[in-house]
Amino acid sequence: MESDTYKTIVTYSQGIYKEKGSRFIAMAYPVTSPEEIKTIIAKIRKEHFNAKHHCYAYMLGLKRLTWRVNDDGEPFGTAGKPILGLINSYNLTNILIVVSRYFGGTLLGVSGLINAYRTAAATAIKNAEITEQTIQKFYELTFPYSSANDVMRIIKEENTGQSHQNFDLTCTIIVNFRLSAGSRILNRFSRIEGLKYKHIDTR
């Protein structure tokens, strides 16, 4: 059966790693879109304008298919990739980690940089609260008022979420339930006379 859970962080967290005079400030954010990420990175560049590099990696999506790394001037593969490696090792998604480096005057070399960025990212994740969320499917139900009791009975028995109710001659309601329960619940709804359902979101 396909997994219907994913792991992410609850809120912003930070960690600091120091190596040979350089300070690596790691900042982890829960995020949901590339647009949100651009805004956060722009803000970090303003707040840490004296930092020499702002390297980052992010992972987005319930299936962890959207990601990016950026070395921001560090040697290729020494910053963004190690940060992404930490994200992957915790199997996280909807997360951005930015590591801002204040250069201390001593070059660390390729292996030293990889270790520094990976360790800094690890401190931010260790200071974060990781949560496991269930993937929710959202459907709009349309049905005649005469079927309202049958619909509400299923909603109560299946403990589905509900929102945007409109009860008239023709009723509409938005329900949500975890992915793994979808087939069973939709099968029950499909047996109600006059009911139609439409998938509107997954998150």
C-alpha cells in the first residue's frame, strides 16, 4: 500500500557550526512553494549581508520530487549537496535549509567544506521539531438535500474533516480524509443517490 504520511519540520530552527574562524549559521524553514523560498532567501541575504556565501537546499512535495541545491560561489558540490544529503537522511520534505557562511580567513578545502555545511545543517535539523503528517485528499460533494442525512452519517462514522458547507435544495460540502482511506470512503459516498464528488486538492 502506498504510504500516506510524510515528515517535515513544525517551525523555524537554527544551528551554528564554527571551523577555523569561519561561522556557518544554518537556518531551517518549513516551506511549501518555490515562491516562498525566494522570499526567505532574499530576506536572509539582507539580514546576513556580511556573510560571504548563502548556500541552500530544499525539498518540496508529498512525493519529494521537487528539490534544488545551490553552492552560492563555493566549490561545486561542497555546500548545497551536503545540505540536501541531510534532508534526505531524515526523509524530510517541505523544508528549506540555508547555511550562511562568515568567512574566517582560512580555506577549508573540499572535504572541510563538505563537513562544515553538512554539520551546520545537522545542527539546525537537530534543533527542529520534526512531525509526521498524513496526506489528505480533499473532495467537493454535491448532493440533494434529501440525501443530507446519509452524507452526514458517513462523515461522522469515517471521522472525515469538513468545511464550506452549503445546505439548500442542492447541497455542497468539502470533505477531507487521509489518502489510504480514500477508496473505502469514496465507495460509500458513491452509493448515495444523486451524490457527485470532485477531487479538488491533495496536501
